[in-house]
Amino acid sequence: MAAITTTAAGSAVAFARPAKAINVSSVSFAGSRKNNVAFTLQPVTQRFAVLRAAKKETVEKVCDIVKKQLVLPEGTDVTGASKFTDLGADSLDTVEIVMGLEEAFKISVDESSAQSIATVEDAAELIDKIVSNAK
């Protein structure tokens, strides 16, 4: 099914609906007349995001567990934004961190959720979510 639209110059343009969605990065319409209107669609950068902040005490406890699991030197700065890989953790270390979190918070983290954890904040948010769903 096609839709027909009239341009500012008075010429008709037909648009066919695609069978499935496509990702369009740029579209322009042009004609032989100088007064034709051109449209360009461009990706828009994200201007805001909805953040779920974990409880401060959860983040602090996760920071302590990460420091212990990775045997980080005294004075190493670990914050909610700290990435496990930046702290020197490999995949085995990350598994051990998750196991330490499960033990400390008395929770169970499924494998798919554990794979999405990259930062201390990710871990703290997941813990808060699991704990609140358990109530």
C-alpha cells in the first residue's frame, strides 16, 4: 500500500510501506525544480537517560567485597562507576565476585544477570532489585 504526499513544489511523491522495519540513516527528496524541499533524517544522540541508582549502603558493601575478592592494595579507589576490568578482574574474578555477593547478601544471581554486570553500580542495582523482589 502506497501513500501519496504532495511536496511544497506541488509534485506528488509516493511512499511504499516496507514489509519490515528498516534502519534509515539518511533520506532526501529532490527534483528538477529549485524550490523543492529536501529532508534529511539523522540519528539523534541520547540527551537524557533514566538511571536507577542503587542504595548507597549497597554500593559501599559491593565496593568492600570487590576489594577483598580482587585483593586490591590498601587505598585503591573503588566507586560505583568502577569497572571490574579496570580493576584488573578477568572472567574468573568476576564469577568469584558474583559468588561473594551472593554469599554476603544471601541471594542467588542467575547466569544471564551475572553476565550483564560490568561495574560496581551494575552489581549493586541487581542486588537491590533481587532483594526487593524477594520481599
